[in-house]
Amino acid sequence: MRRRWTGPVLATVMIASGCGLGGADPEGGAAPAAAATGEVKGKVTLQTWALKPKFTRYMEGVIGAFEKKYPGTDVEWLDQPADAYSDKVLSQAAGGTLPDVVNLPPDFARPLVKQDMLLDVAQVDAKLADEYVAGGLDAYRFRGHQGTYGYPWYLNTDVNYWNSELMTKYGLDPEKPPASFDELVEQARIMKEKSGGKVLLMSRRPELGDLKEAGVEILSEDGTKFVFNTPEAAAVIDKYRAAFKEGLMPRDVLTDTYAGNAKLFNEGAVAWTTGGGNHITSVANENPSLAPKIVASPDFGVPPLYVQGLSVSKRTRNLPAAIALARWVTSPENQSAFAHLVSVFPSTKASANDPFFSRSDGTNAGDAKVIAFTSLAKAEVLQPFEVTDAMSKFIRQQVSAALTGEISAKEALDTAVAECNKLLNQ
Amino acid sequence: MAPAALWLLVFNVWPSINTIVLAFTNSRPLGGGRFTGLDNFARVLSDAQLADALLNSIVFMLVCLPLLTILPLLLAILVEKKIPGIAFFRTAFYTPVVASAVVVALIWSWALNDRGLVNGFAQWLGVIAEPIPFLTERWLLVFSAISLTVWKGLGYYMIIYLSALGNVRRELHEAAAVDGAGPVRRFRSVTIPGVRNTMLLVSVMVAVSALRVFSELFILSNGTGGPGGRAQSVVMLIQMYSRGFYGHFGYASALSIVLFVITVGPMLLLLRLNRKAA
């Protein structure tokens, strides 16, 4: 009898172990694979995200200077394309081939931290808090995990952008763009009436960040459940629903993705969008005639904080070089040089006094840069890193259904919270 | 033989077994998971989005099945004739097949959106006052995707029928004509029995691909599945739950098994019906 069971039991064990049920942790381990102290030399890999070909010269300069400063080092630079970067990092992490130093935004870093794949850089770098801004470091500190899991690299936030030509044409003053959601609705009404509905001002539905800006807590203090189904959150969605019902937004908002309003703005179909400090430069590539007509103004409420950083793989075999390289790329000098090339903002305290960021060159892009830089002081990470792709999609679907009036805002939020909690605790 | 068996084992048998095992776990892309018994299947039973997705997939199949079984046959009969310039029409009908599904769906989404070609033209003609929400209303979205699938599939199944029609003996048509049978009668009594097996093959292919629809609905809805996600297909749900760092492999696998079961059902039914008719 026992022998008859041996086969199936063995097969089950083999299947289970092959199906990723054993908690396989190819990169994990309590301690780094190499010592933090020691001479900086040898080969080290650095992975960035979509910097080629636009910033090839800059990166080669930074790497060349590093190799010169630390003779005997050899940096292998890998740059991954913009699309499917998360899939690439996921496959590297699962396959145990994560580069020594890797560009990970905090939401990519968190799942790797949960699997103990990234180094707590605070443990090996005592000067961290003295050199980097608190907001940047906080983005790499995760609920339930002690430590800081990345060097903040560059920061950005959202700025409001307005099409001054359309505003003037349809009875609005681009010098006095809306400064709150209520003013936005008011001006959107004027634009709709004057343009006969041909051009609209608003073109985005509320996201979790909008709820957070309205003072709604998204996640419970202990991070164990979502709690954004409050009357205040429903009131925010109801405001958007009323605007949608009045025809102040195109129907596209129901099925648009995050960047949908920027697309409509670039096409000249709507007169307002939000974007990073470098948005006008991006528009200049897609629609050169639109770029000079854009005016910028600060975000309505608490601006979102977007952080990019460099994390160090815990499995690196050359920890001294990996740490030195991550510090070098994120140093004030190198970050400033990078921020002079593109409108992003350094995460180092020493860069804060650089007049380049606080003085406009008189162009609209320069004005936008200054607004973004000023906004950074009060910017916050609005969406918790616990929110996954599936959750985001589900929340957007429910908000869209609420906008159409198919379900109430409260029902949409209750359903979204229930599903998110199910996914969070699975 | 050994390489073929190895191929089958690695790319068919193993993934299938893996999917079944994962369906009983809460496995994630990183860090593994644990057995959760029938939890994922209990969730399947109470998933409102899955109910919507199943209904969409079934409607998709029920509409596509007759259209893509009959229309390509009629088209094949039309272009089978050896008349000057017919090659042009064969090529024209086949062109959508060689175009990428993604590119075609993108072109359709430009044509069907509120400011697109179709609404713009209809408004210009004064036929409609407000744009028709082809891409933002559940059933309009599903039927837009069905239209796209039928348009794209016509040429493909037409080619299959063309080769089948070549095997229907000409003498049978001639004999039927001599006996006084008109074109409709000859179609019913000679052509259809002659291509019955091909029709069955086409029906099975259409049913399976319709139940597994993804690209058309995904691109036309911009990946959102429409307001409330009510225009999603089952494959879109599987994609939604399986991707990213936090992909829910367990639940996605349970959904895959559900899809497999409902795909096999109509296939067996069609085979059984054919056996009876034969």
C-alpha cells in the first residue's frame, strides 16, 4: 500500500517545488553577498531605464569619470527600453540576474525588498540622511521593513499646463488659469459654452491621488487594509460625475489610461493637462506648434512626488564598487548636470541652492521648471506602493462606472476597496 | 520522436500541469506561495467581473460563429469564379488577415472614437446629433470588437473554404444543374455537403478563438475593459490578474481552467452534432 502512494507523493512534491510554491528566493539572504568595505575596483553592472540614446553621452561621461576616479573599475552599463521595464526587472529578479546597481522607482523596489533582494543602503552609508532630501529617502522606506532600499536619484512632480490659444479664443484668461477644482469646473463650463462643445477644458477622471489630495486616507496606518471608501472620497467622485454629466469632459475619460489627458491635450482637443516639469519639451517633439502656446501653473492641491532611485542588489559580488557607483551617479554634481539637460530635479540637499532651478530663463518651459521645483517642497507620494497594477485597473474601472451614473460613487468605492483588500491579503 | 516528445512535455504538458497546480495556490511571481485549497475557485463563483466577462465571451462566440462560418463560404463561392480581375478581389479580402491585429484594432479605435471618422461623418451628414459611444458603452464596445473580428476573419476562413471548394467535384454541380436544380438548391445539396467537414473545422476554430478573444476588446477599450470593466473578456481578466510584480498567479490560473472548460464544451458539442448529422 505504501509503495503505491510513493509515486503520486513524489510527483506532487516535484510539481509543487517546480511551481514556485517553495518560496524560492534566488537572490535572498540575510546578509549581503559581499563586504561593504574594501577597495573600489573590479567589474560592476549598472542598469538604467530608457536613457539611450538621448542621454548616452551624459551617462558615458558619468561612467568614464567614475572609472577614472577609481582605477581598476569596469562599469558595464545596461540600458533597458521604456516599455515592459517592470517585466524585465521581474525576470532578472526571478532568475537571479539582477544587476549590481539598478534604477528602480519605489513601486518596483518594494516587491524586491519583500523578497530580501535589495540592500539596506542606510546600513552601509552613514551619510545618507545628511546628503539626500527626506522625501526622496522616505520613498525607499517601506512599511514593515526596516531600512532604506535605494539612493534617491531624480525627482519630479506635476504641473498644470494650459493651452493659452484655446483659452483666449473661448473666453478665458490664460493669465488667470483655475487655481482649484471648483474654478476648473467654472472655467470648463465657459469653454464648453463658447466653443459649442468642440473644445473642452477637463479630460481626466479622478485617481487615488485626487482622493489623497482631498484628505482621504488610502491605506490604514498599519498597511493591512484599504480605507478610501469614505464620504469625502465619494464627494470628490460626485464632483467629477456632475462635470461629466454636464458634458464638461469627453467620453474618452471613461476608457482612458493615465496619460490619456496628455494625449488629448497634445491633439488640441482639450485645453488642460498635467505633466512633469519637462512636459513642454515633450510636447515640442510631438506638436511643435502647440509648445509655445502652453502656459504652466501650480498643481491644485498637494502635488504628487515622483521619485527615481538607484538600488543595490543584495547579491552583488562587488559591494564596495556598487555602493560607490550608486553614490557617484546620484552625487550632487552628477545629478545637477543631469537636471541641466532635462527638467528633472536633484534629490541631493546640496543642489537645492542651485539658481538654475529657481530662476526661469523667460521661456514657458523655464517657467514650468521653476513651478515644478517650487512645488517639490510640498510634494508627497500620493499613492501607496501597496497599490498593484490589478488594483489600479479595478479602481479606474469602478470610478468610470460611477462617472457614467451606472453605480453611485459610494458603491464604486465600496466595490473597489473590497477587491483591493482581497488582492492585498491574498 | 524524442525531440517531439520533449517539446510536448516542456511546452504543453508541463505548463498545463503547472497551471492546474497553481490554481490551488496563492502564488506570486516572486517568493512562491502556499496551497489555498479551493479558495480561488470559490472566488471564481462570486466574481461579478468574471460573470460579465463570460457573458461577453459567449455573446462574442454566438455572434461570430454563424457570421464567420457562413459569410466566408459565400465569399469563397464568389471569388472562386475564374473571371478577369478576380485575383484583385481575393487579395483585397485577404489583406486584413495579414495586417497585425494590434494595428488594425488601433485604426478601428481611431475610426470609432467620439471624434473619429465614423462619428464625424455621421454628424456631418446630420444623421446623429451626438457621437455614438462605440468605445465607451459596454455592448457597443463588444459589438464593435465583434465587427472587427468578423471583418478581419473573413479573408482567413475564405481561403480555407476556397481550398475545400476545389475538392467539390464539378460533375456533381453539372448533374444537379441538368436535373433542374437552381443555384440555391445546388448550394444546399451539393456545396454544403461537399464542404461539411471544413465548415465544422471553421466552426470549431471560430468558437475557440471567439471565447478566447483578447486583442480586439483590449485595444478598443484602451486596455480598460470599458466603464466598470464590464466589456472585458475572460482572457483580459487573466491578463489583469497575472501581470506585474504582484501578479496573482493562483487566481489567474483558476480563471484559465474555467476558460479551458468552457472552450472545450462547444468544441465537443460541435463534433457531436456533426457526428449525428453524418
